[in-house]
Amino acid sequence: MPWPKLPDRDTMIANLKRQAARMGRRPTRLEFLRGHRLPARAIDRTFGTYYKLVQACGYDVGQGAPRRLPDEVLIKRLRDAVADAKGIPQREKFAKVGRYDLRTAIRRWGGWDKALAALRDWLERHEPGFLHLQALRQHCQGIRLPQPQPLAPRCGELLRFRALDHEPTSESAVIFLFALVAEELGYVLETLGAGFPDAVGRRRVADGWRDVRIEFEYLSRNFRTHGHDPCGCDLIVCWQDNWPECPVEVLELKGVIARLGKSPGGEAPTRGTDAAAHRDGPLIKARRHIPEKVTAGRRQLA
């Protein structure tokens, strides 16, 4: 049957209010369109988005807003659509048999074919005997979805080194730890960014200073895993060196921390101690090296 003539603004508002009263809740976008046999352009042309229509009805957009559906729920609807169609359905077919808006699956996986690839992967793990699995394999041949990476431990082993309580578990923590000891090791950073190498700075040597290009890694072997060019880097700073044949100089912070000790002047402050006194200690020591004329000048300005 052909689509009816598109209703005007007031009619759509009245229809949504009546449907909400009948259902006892605010209908979803798909329920509203199907309930009144409307194409999506009816909302798009008049209101722009469904939530603007909801606001025009006087409803709170946040109240009763649909929550994110679990991936498995969408996957099972895709599976049912494939079973009903006795093969891989066209997008229009899924829009008719599926309970949820087709665009939900497309946004979730980045495209219709990728959504089918997600269904293929799920079936191979949970329902390897599914009748149309082979057809999905052929249709999605060459499509590989990124596998979720396991979460790194929230905290490493207890370290209690200055401002870092636990051992690093990521590259970011390695950068922070290096910043705590860089000056003592004779390094000064000039730039720190997201490209390769991560940082450019200078290193103190016997006859002065020398430029150094630094790449930070949690493990030294990650340098090779990430495909970095050894010719573009002078030093790898890592927490643990697990690459004996590395062609680039490696600074393993795990060993450095063991040599430097827990903190300047003794153990790091534990919970409940006077952390402010510990924090101000190095500052007081540094003030002793300020030239007298600078100190005097500051006193005069004060």
C-alpha cells in the first residue's frame, strides 16, 4: 500500500500524545512511525529529529529515553531476521521484521556488512550449527572486526615512589614516572606529543648536552609491535625491558627506581602522615641554591 500523505506538525503532535496515552509511556521513534504508517522523512522534514517532536509534545527528553541496547540483543534480532528471510536479508527486509531501528545496528558496528560480520562472529562462538552461517561467511568474507582488548589492571604492584603509589601499567604511567626522575637522570624535554617519536629533548653528556628523540613504551618490545622505525628514535623509555636484541638504546625505569630508592630523603609518606611537609621538603632544599641577589631582589619587590 502506498504511504499516506504526510501529516502536518499539529497532527503529528496530537498522534504522538494519543499513542503515548494508549501505551502508558512515550513510544520510541520506530513505534511511532510504524503505528501511524509514516516514513522517516515525515519527522525529518517537519522536526529534524524525533526528540524535537517529543519536546514539542511537552515531554521531558531525558525521562524515558531509550537506553543503549546490549550488543547481544541486537545480534539476536539480526539472527532472527536472517532465519525469517531464509538467508541474508536486504536492509529493507530487516527494517520490516526487526524490532529495532536498522540504523541502530548500522551505527553500532559502522555499517550493514559489519553488522552482519558481527552476527557471523557471534554465531561461530555460540551457534556454530546455524543454518545460514555459511552464507554469512561468504557474504562477509574479508571483513574482520577489531577484537576487544582486555582491560589493563587498574593498579600495578605497590611502589610508593614519590608521587606514584603503584607500578605503571600503561604507557601514560611510564611518561609520568619518567617526569619524576628525568632531571636526576640528566634529561630535559622540549616537546611532548602524540606523534612518533613521543618526545624530543636533550641529554646531559660529558661535554655538554646532546639532542635525543624519545619513544615511551610500557614494554620495550612494544616498539617493534607498533611498527616504529628504529632510525627515527634514539632512546626507548619503558617500565620493563623485554627485548634483548633491541637496536635502540633502552632506559628501563624499573631498574632506575630500584637504584634511586623510594624517595628523596627516605620513604614516601604513607596515608595519614604529613604529606605537606614531605612535599615542601625538596622545595626548601631548592631555595638554598637561589642566588642571594635574586632572593634579595624578591624581598625588595615584596
